[in-house]
Amino acid sequence: GAVVSQHPSRVICKSGTSVKIECRSLDFQATTMFWYRQFPKQSLMLMATSNEGSKATYEQGVEKDKFLINHASLTLSTLTVTSAHPEDSSFYICSASSKSIYEQYFGPGTRLTVT
Amino acid sequence: DAKTTQPPSMDCAEGRAANLPCNHSTISGNEYVYWYRQIHSQGPQYIIHGLKNNETNEMASLIITEDRKSSTLILPHATLRDTAVYYCIVSATDSWGKLQFGAGTQVVVTP
């Protein structure tokens, strides 16, 4: 199957700082990328949908000014958590899909810890 | 998108078939049934999807009832590596649409 990578796999940052997470589709062009968040022992929660070259569409309750998403190319989307706080500590997962494939391919996730 | 109902957990003996049920009684005509699984602390993995007909691939089989209100994912010979949370999701025909994950079924395969 197609490969999606995320970087970094783990990150620890101090409260008030910003952190950027990259999501790359390595062997296909992703017209759409999705960002999810998962708290311990909970299911994945969709945060936003990102189409290449367009502004991201955020799910209800997700602050677009706090979670900045950029999908500047068909292989790269970034999520920036601005002014991070301890409650933003979570497992962030991206997925990618294109019109040529029927399934979404998920990245391995990024564990964010805000101290 | 329609919602799904799955049992919270199930155990399966290694080497036996695992049958995972899913109810999606409000599914619309243009919605596929997708199955994904998530092994602990990893990103979800696509398993299989179908619209009306039964489907089989190298990982699993998907049986969809004629009225499409429920489906069963079959892992033919469960291994310890199949221990994971399995998610049944319905999503509109264009699969690059959103996937809304429910609670899923925690499957534990035991020796």
C-alpha cells in the first residue's frame, strides 16, 4: 500500500511555544489530507480536511487559529499547534488520499507532549 | 455520514476465524462500508471496503447483508499480530471524503 510519513514521531515542547508536524505522502500524490487527534483510550477525532492549494476545512469545535494547516503541495501537509498548552498533548495522526485510490493511508502518528 | 455500532470488545483464539459484526442501519445508497484497524500507538491501517457485494482481499473478507444494514469482517486465521482496535466506518462514495471513527471493537487474539 501507499506510504505516508510523519515527522517528528515524538515531540516535547514547553507551554506557550509552537510546534510543527509534517505529513508526507511518499509514493503518491495526495489531493486531500486529513488531520486527526487521539487522546489516550479514545478513538480518533477528525480535526480538519486539507485539500492541496486550498484552505483547510475544520471540524466544529476545532480552533483554526490554534491549529494551522498548510497543504502547499500534493505530497506535503503541515499542522502547526500554536501557543501549545498541556491540554494539547495528544497523538496527532494524518492521512492522505487521492482520486486514484479508494482508501486513506494513515501516517504513523506524532506524540506531542506539552510541559 | 451514517453511524455504526460495534461490540466494544471480543476475544479470538489464535488460528481461528474472527468474525467482527457491525450495524449500520441508516446507511445511504451512496455510502461504502470501510474497515480499518489500529494497532496500539500506530496509525490506522486500511483493511477492506465494499458497497453491496461481498469482498475479499489478502487480509480479510467483508460480508454485507442484502439490505446493507449490517456487515461482518472476517479474519480467516487470526494471529497474535491481529490484536488491534477494529473500526467499521461508512462513508460516501468518494472515499477521499471524511472518515468519522467510532469507538471500534478491541480484538484480542490469544494463544
